[in-house]
Amino acid sequence: MGKTKSVFICQKCGAESAKWIGRCPSCGEWNSYTEEIIHKEQNSTTKIPHNYSEQTKQKPVLIEQVVATDEKRIDTSSSEFNRVLGGGLVKGSLVLIGGEPGIGKSTLVLQVALRMKGKRILYASGEESTNQIKMRSDRIQQPESECYVVSETSLEQIFVHIKNTQPDIVIVDSIQTISTETIDSSPGSITQVRECAIALLRFAKETGIPVILIGHINKDGNIAGPKVLEHIVDTVLQFEGDRHYMYRILRANKNRFGSTDELAIFEMNNYGLREVVNPSELLLSHAQEALSGIAVSAAIEGVRPFLIEVQALVSTAAYGTPQRSSTGFDTRRLNMLLAVIEKRAGFKLAQKDVFINIAGGLKVNDPCIDLSILAAVLSSNLDIAIEKSTCMAGEVGLSGEIRPISRIEQRIKEAEKLGFNKIIIPEYNFKQLTRKETTIEIVNVKRIEDAFRNLFG
């Protein structure tokens, strides 16, 4: 056996040190260094079986001589999954899907694997037995497909299974449970995750077989393991949502073969994940009567426009100190907007509790919902309902002006398609419209006072 050496590795950023350090000099994390034993002669990445490697000597060429060709993509039989990937699964790509425990990562990947026709798929799970995977597949109730499943945590054994089954796609669930024999550290450590990911990347590039990895996330919401893991893979997909709600959002944080602006929406039910083609109809209230504290915003997530319902509740502070709470919206931005409405519009909310909720459990980052937040707050404070056929979109500045927003025509078309009669937009966007003759009434406002006057008289 070769010589071994002991190194201390930061479990947060992957920095190495010859001795234990209380605070990492790279990322500043405390007590993150753990000792790992590494064989000196086996420092390199796990070797791939020689029959997969095609040794070709390459030489540098001028960039003008390189012939650019479109990447060949594999249809995953899921329009929403294809949308986020940029049109399909690229051959030889390494895709990482991360999300909270129990959010539905394994269900999503297994459902995609079972739907693909004419493709042989190897599903290697280090977290579940084959019986558990079979139970999930029966619940999904997908048609029969050529999907092989194996419960395995050894990377070397996974390569043996790949050699025996000759799959078109490989799925590993999850990368934190896989370990290689060349590293003595436990599965999930910085070294193990890095070495296994590099080995799977080399396998994907040399064979052209795409590999899908499932990864855990830490308490901060980031992919667990070293940051280098996200640099190694070609695509990083984040599966988001609240386990108490039925909606899930799949968005791309990194994509070497497509845009990172796309997102997919799924609905979790008893039979797996259902693709939501038109999320606007599901995110709006179907109450017969108009209620105070509710405003509809024409938002855009990625490149997809949809209408969402903003709910607000304003009440007298019961414990002396007013509370500011929001679900699906940045609390700091809420505090800023409340200061704007008090300073610029004269509404006193300093002694009142304010609660904000984005319906459906979604988290929205589009600044265009600022106007809807203020409208819902004022509607609850005055106990006056906003017309159900009215929606709005606009970013609110610190001086109380309604700032212009992007893709205004897409928002207007979405509101028009769903039967809204009126939409309130910034004045600057109204001047830039190329199509002003619409079936929906377009109201342009310059300041928040103008919008409130139009909504409440």
C-alpha cells in the first residue's frame, strides 16, 4: 500500500491545510476543518474502465477553423423539463439537480426516466432500495420503459453496472451518498464529492452519455458540498417549493447549453408531479365576491409571464410593537415600501401589523409586484376591495414614482388572455407600447398617489 498523508479540509469551501485551523482563512467559517486521509499514489480521480475511453490526440487549432455545430439533444418527454434545460438533455452533459429534502427531486427524475421512450436508463440510488423505487414508480403510474434500477453507493460498482447495462442515460441519486475506494474519507465529504463528480464528468465527456446527479442542499439553500461541484457540472437546476404547498418550481442557476431565465412549474399530487402549462389560472383566487387586501400582479419569472395574487392583512398592533412579516416576498423590501407609502402618500402604518403572502407558496423576485404590494396593504387598511378584473404591474421608487418595468407587452397579453378588464402600468411603459388598441383598458400612472386614486377613488 502506498504512502498516506493527512490533510485538513474545510467542509464549507474545500480549502486544504496541513493542520487544523479554527477559522477558515478562505471563507471565514468557524470549526469547518475535518481531517481526511489521502493515499499519495492514488491522488488522481477514479479511473473509468479503459473500454470507455477513446484515446485521441488533440492539437490546438485556430478558432476560425472550428466548425460550430448545434448540440444534439435528447427529448425527455417532459415539455417543462426540456424548457429549463434549453430544449432537451445534451449528450455528454452533467446535470445537477438540488433541492430540500422531501421536495420531490427523486420523484421528478424517476418520472422523467419512466416517460422516455426508446432510451435505456440506469438509475443508481444510494439512498433507497430497489423496492422503494418500485413503490414510487407504481404511485407515478407511468407506462413501461427500459429503466434499470440498482441500489449502490460505490462509484466503482456503478461503473461496472454501466458496463453491463450499456445505458443511454445515467442517473445518480445522490452524489453525496456515493464514495470511491481511492479516498479513505466518509461519503459526503468534500474530497469524496469532488472526486466522484470529476470521475462522472470524465465518463460523460468521453462516452457522450448524459449523467443526471441529485444533490442535497444546506441550511442556506445552497448545494451541499464544495463550491467546485457547481463549477464541474454543465447545468445546475434548483427545485424549489414549500412542502406544505402543492406547487414546485424548477429553475436553472447555471446552464452551459441554454438560458438561465427559464423555469418550469409543477403541481405535486398523489400520482407524482403534474406539469402546469398555464400557472396563472391556478395562482388566482376563484372567490365569487371581491375581498379587501387582495391585489393581482402581472409578474414575470424567467421569460414566462403569469398573474399572481398578493394578499395583505393590516391590523392594529396587539403587543405594542408592530410586526412586519411576509411569505414569498423580501421582508426588507416590504419595510422600504411601507416607509414610502407613509412618507409619500400620508398613510400612517407605524402602529399597525402588516402581513404579506404570495398565494400558492411562490417566492417572487420580480420588482414589478411593488405596486400590488402597496395596493393590497392599502386595500386591507381601508377595508375596501379592489375590483377583481383589475391587475397591475410597476416598480415603486423611494420618491413614490412608478418606475418602468421590462416586457410590458407580455404582461398585458397575459392579463388580456385571462379576461381582465383593466391593467395599471407605469407611464413610461405606456409611451413605449407599440400596440395601444387592446380589449383591456390600460391605465398609466406616474406616482403611487395616481394609482391609489384610480383604485379607491
